[in-house]
Amino acid sequence: MNITKIFENNQEWIVEKLKKDQNYFKKLSKGQTPEILYIGCSDSRVTAEEIMGVQPGDVFVHRNIANMVPNSDLSAMSVINYSVVHLKVSHIVVCGHYECGGVKAAMQPSDLGILNPWLRNIRDVYRLHKNELDLITDEGEKYKRLVELNVQEQCINILKTSEVQIAYRDSKLTVHGWVFDIHTGEIIDLKIDFDKIMGQIMEIYSLT
Ligand code: CO
């Protein structure tokens, strides 16, 4: 990828946008009112806006290695707080993807330095669901299932925050667990039953 090409692309994009709407950037600069917070993987192949077919202003986006929501990660926690309390989003999506390098790395014994504590969060997901994962003999299927379970656990981490618990209780917010199937391009809704999960975990995690 030629870096100069990016600036050429940018100029073409500006022309394209202004051709459709002369006031496009004037409107864009006025502020944002996205209804969705999307938390996805930094993987270059899983571009949030493009796979969802949305435009600038539509979705508040947070991406990191393996779409994680660690409880002590100031960045993820700030993104959740800002989008729920200030932007008042009505949906939070955690979107994982098959063939996720972060999840794969967490399935193997390997010392990856500074990545160790980050990936340990995924190893914790593995430990939490070891009984189910150990029943899957096919390594590829086990890998896919860990991607899905990791999405589920990150959604649960979101539900542990007080701002989300309040919005959820007031029926102002829905949490969604998705997986992008990189083999087909399809976004799969894991249809996780968060009402049921909340019923199971709130005894421990309720802050309200
Ligand atoms: Co990934």
C-alpha cells in the first residue's frame, strides 16, 4: 500500500461525498448521534463500517485485539461510559470473527511478552468454558466455538458496568453478540439470551 495513494483516495472520497450532498461535511461537523456502539477486532480484514454498510456518524467504534472488554481496561471502559451515558446509544454490539489471530494465540502455549496479559483474558474464557470446549474434538470447531464464547464473555463484561446495568434495566439498551464469518462475509447473530444471563449473574454483579 502506497501511503501517497491514501491521500489521493481521500481527495476522491471528498469529491464523491460533495457530489451527493454539497453540505455533507457541514452536517458531519455539527456532531454525532450514533445509535450503535460497535466493539470489534483490530484485524485489518474486519472493517466495522464496510461489513455493516454504514456511513460516518452511524456507529461509535472501538476496536482492539480480539474484541476484548477487560474490566480494568480504561480505554474500553471509557468508550462504554461515553457512548451509553453521553451519546445514549441503544445498542452495543460485540463482533468477533472466525480465524481471529488473538483467539488462536490464546489457544497455544507461547510467551508473547506484553501480549500475555491481554491474551490471558481469552485464556480465562477458555477456562470458564473448558467443559464445553473439551467435548469438541475437531480443533477448527473448537477454535470457532472459543471465538463465539469470547464474544459472549465480553458482552457479559459490558453488562457488569453500572451505566449499562442502569440503561439495561430501563430498557434503553440492548446488547448483541455477533461473529463475522470471514469465510463467507456473513455477520452471524449469536442470539445470546442476555435476559437469561442477567438472571444468572446479577446476584453477583449487580451494582444498582
Ligand atoms: Co481478530
